[in-house]
Amino acid sequence: MSFNFHDRTIDFVKHRKKFFILSLVAALVGVVLLSTVGLNLGIDFESGSRVEVATTEPATAEQIMEDFASIGEGYTPDDITMAGEQNNLVHARFIGQLEPNEIAEIQIYFNEKYGAEPNVSTVSPMVGKELARNALISVMIASVGIVIYVAIRFEWLYGVAAVVALFHDAFFIIAVFSVVQFEVNVPFIAAVLTIVGYSINDTIVTFDRIRENMNKAKRVKSFDDLANIVNVSLTQTLARSINTVLTVILAAAAIFIFGGEAIRSFAFALVIGLVAGTYSSIFLAAQLWLVWKSKQLERRKFKSKPQAEGEV
């Protein structure tokens, strides 16, 4: 027995296996990329030094590279990022720690040329590993908290499906960053945690509608009954999900295009994560819940069947 709240309901469930295969293929490709190409880790997670130079006039990366070359051999930065409204703020990154005498020479040179002493920050290998470990722990704690919250508000199947979708989103962002080789730093972790919050919010809205429609249904005893409820619920929340993600993507895209280099990786991670989060909420989390819930109903039928036969 089925019911409809709208005249036109999109059949998302029909294509669930395609969604699962697409997500699985994307995950496998991501694993291959991370194993071969890897991530462009910033000094936040690798040992290294960052030199922040403030110039008195607009500068270019080539000009700053020439300045470092003028200091002497071995002072060539591995990466230079321009910031500021007029490109008058430079971030030069060195893989490996600069020695105290090297830092002193850099500060003396740029202080004499631009009248401001550069700010030099150094991260040791131990600190980099600790930051990476803390970032992973923060994501894990957030995931456990989400499972507990969703399990209390709904049921544990909703929580597990939501966390699978979260890991899908986070891993997708990491895989894309492996392709484009944008720097992975602390702002990147902030973007991932932001996406985790956005994605779970979108998923909970969908699950809340599924629960409401489950309560309205007079009879939910088969896969078809559950499939109809999921299709109706996703159709009802589809416009809301699309409108919300488009609004946020426009803001994130504006930051990416018009913002400085320092926050460009953050904005890019937001754009990718928003797309992945919307996809997982509609095409992954709800579909996983449907499969697991239908198996739960089958197990309940199997357990109650011998008892019913004994009563007869």
C-alpha cells in the first residue's frame, strides 16, 4: 500500500544502485590518487617555515623570488602566495626548517628594502604530526557526536547513514584537492568541518521529512512502502536543498574568485564540499537508510513468522 503527497513524485530509489556504484568508483579513484599523487601539505602539517613579507608597493611573485635569490643560494622559496588588496603582502613557504642565521639574514634584507621586518613562523615535524592527528581526532569526535545525536532524535540507522554520507563528503574533498594540488592547511580543515555541519543539517532535514511521512503512512511493511516514502520525502525537500546549496555556493564562489590567495583553498573546499554534501544527502544517505531499514523489516517478519504459526 502506498500514498502520495504530490501529484508528481521523482523516483530516486529506482536509481539507487547507480548512486552507490558512482560513490564507490569515486572513492576508489580517490584512494588511488591519494596513494600516488598525495596531498600538497602546507607547513601546518609538514615541517617547514613561512615568511610573511609586507611590501611598501604592489609586488609580484617573480620580484619576491628575485629578492630571495639576492640573499644567497638556498633561499629560494618552494611556494609564494600573494595577498592584500594590492598584492603588498607576500607569504613565502619553505619545506624544511630555516636555521636561525638564515631567518636573521632574510629579516635583515627585507627590513632594509621594504622598511618592515618579515614575520617568520616555523613548524617542526613533531608539531606538524600533532596538528594532523588533532585534525583527524576533531573529525572523528564530530562524527561520533552526530551518530549519538541522530540516534537519540531518530534511530541508529539514520545516524549510521548520516555518518557514511559525512565521510563520503570529506573524502571527496580530499580527493579533489589531491587532483588540483591546492595547499592543505588549517583553513582547509575548517572548511571540511564546515561542510560536515552543513551536510548533516541537510541530511537531518531529509530524515525528518522521512520520519514525518512514516508516521503518516497507515502501513509500512515492505520495501515498496519504504521506497515510496523516501521518494515522496526527497521530492518534498528537493527544492529546499537545491535553493540552499545554490545560495551558499554563490557566496563561496565569490570568495574564491575575489578573495585573496590566503583563503582561496578554503573557499574552493567549501564549493566542492557543498556539491558533495547535497549529493550525499539526496542520493546516498536516504538510499542507504532505505536498504538497511528494509532489511530490518525483513528480519522482523522472519522472527514473528514462527510465533504466528505456533499460535495457529
